[in-house]
Amino acid sequence: MPTDSYQNALLGALVADAVAMPVHWYYDTAALDRDYGRLQGYAAPKNPHPDSILWRSRYTARNERGDILREQANYWGQRGVHYHQFLAAGENTINFKLAAELYHFVLQQGAYDTAAWADCYVDRMLTDGWHRDTYVEEYHRAFFDNYARGLKPTDCGIDDIHIGGLSQVPALLAALSRIGVSELDAQREYVEAHVRLTHRNRHVSQAAATLTEILHSLAAGRELCAILESTQTLDRMTKPFTTWASFPDRTVVGRHLSPACYLPESFQASLYLAWRYADDFSAGVLANAHCGGDNCHRGAVVGAILGAANGVPQTWLNGLSAHSKLKVEGAPS
């Protein structure tokens, strides 16, 4: 089975995240338009972020084993702080930085092993300066609080229902394809083990399995719309799509479907945008960004599917910080 489809899925997910990064978690789309206008490419984040909720939270690590924010914790409790304030245009948020790390890890190891990856995850997150995000999702904080209490890394995951649990799936599949793991059942098994390391939730597992099946079908040469319209597990989710297509994107992802992070609705929103822009990678990732909400993590689905189906235009790769470091097979360099 060709590997370039999977590599383009990884690149597509990274691009979609980087495009959405400056407007991540904007729920007031009028404010999004006021602050950034119509995005045409990558942009740097701006302070203040009008929808930031960091002012409502505090972060205090239990001990050094749990300190994944270090000096960034000083910004918690302040108003208007952008979640990704120190990232540059074209950079990836922390979950996708981990995705790129996972890709390299599997290729270096020549296999995927959950315990070995868990150790790598712990090492990277506790390395001072490895990431520059001011906000880290709840699952990271809970994982490292459990680790600080003395639990083994493989025992630190929690029941988390957020779409961020899918952010590393395209990277894992891209790496598995490079080392010769092409059978769907084997891919599903590895993906399930990986997502359950941090997200022990049936909705995350179901969405991850479905995304795996979609990307496997695209790699086998099937058409995207045919996959979405004929896959039995997707029938309930995709049935309203033709009706919704008569509405603006922000009506579909904003009124009919929540723009927030919670599964399964966030997965349905991602599939809708992938379906609507099935033949146009650029239009799809820009539409996802402009819908606001948890657009970075929806980007793992939208970008991966559209990248696998159409390829990723060179113009997007030129400004993507992670691209030069990935050395992805079968994709433009």
C-alpha cells in the first residue's frame, strides 16, 4: 500500500493545526474576524485573546515530576493571555509537536511500543524549553499529576473525551506505514493502544478507529466522499451533511454542531468540513480555522483526511516549521 497518502495525512494535520493556532479557541467569531480578518496563510498569535479562560485557572505542579509548564504557569490567572502566545507563524501547538516527535520515535525504533513511547513523552514534556505553549490540555496536566504521585507512565492516563486525543493518530499511521504496518486490523490495534495511554474514553477510541479506517481507505485509492457516504459506522453522522451544505460553515459548526472540543460532536464537525471541501485542501483547512472553537484539534481530522485525499500544496509546506525536520517520504521537500 502506498505510503505517500499517510505522509500527506500527517503533513495535512500539521498544516491545519498551524493555520488554526492563532485563532484557536475563539468562540466569538466576530472577534476572530476583527483580530485576524480572513486568513490566507499562517499568522502569529496576538494578545489579548478575548475568549481566553486562563484567568479562571491556576496551575501548581505537585512536584518536579509534574512540572510541565514551569515559567508558563505564571500566566495562568491572567486575563487576555493567548494560549499559544510564544509561537511563531507556522509553528505547531503542543499536541502536534508531540505528533511529530512520535513520528520520529517510531521510525527510530522501527516499531511502536506503548511503554517506550510513554517514557519518551515524559522525557520531552519535562525537558525545560522543549515546548513553548502557555496552555496544556487537561489530559496532560492529569497525566503528569498522576506521574508526580508515583504512578508508572503507562498507568497515568485519564477518562478524557476531547478531540485532542486524535491529534497524534495521523502521525502514528504515517510512521507505521513507513515500517511496513499496512493491515487495517494491526493499525487499529496500535492506534487504540496509543490513544488509551492518555485518553481512556470510548468516544476517543471509536473516533480514532474510524479515522484510521478512513485514512486506510484513502491510502487504498478510494474516493473520499464515497468513503464517508458508504461506511456503515459513519451513516448516522453523515446523513445530515447534504442538508447542512446549504448553510454557511459557521452555522453548521457553531449552531447545528458545537465548535467545542467534546466528542463525538467535534468529530462529526470535522468530518462535515472534510466532506464539504473534499476536493480542496486549502479551502478546507481555512474553513476549519475560521469556524473557531477547538479548530486546532479538529484540524487533526480535517487536515489529515484532506491531505490524504488531495495532497498538501507546496505553498503550505514552505511556511510550516515542522516540515524541514520531518523528512517525510513521498511528499514535496
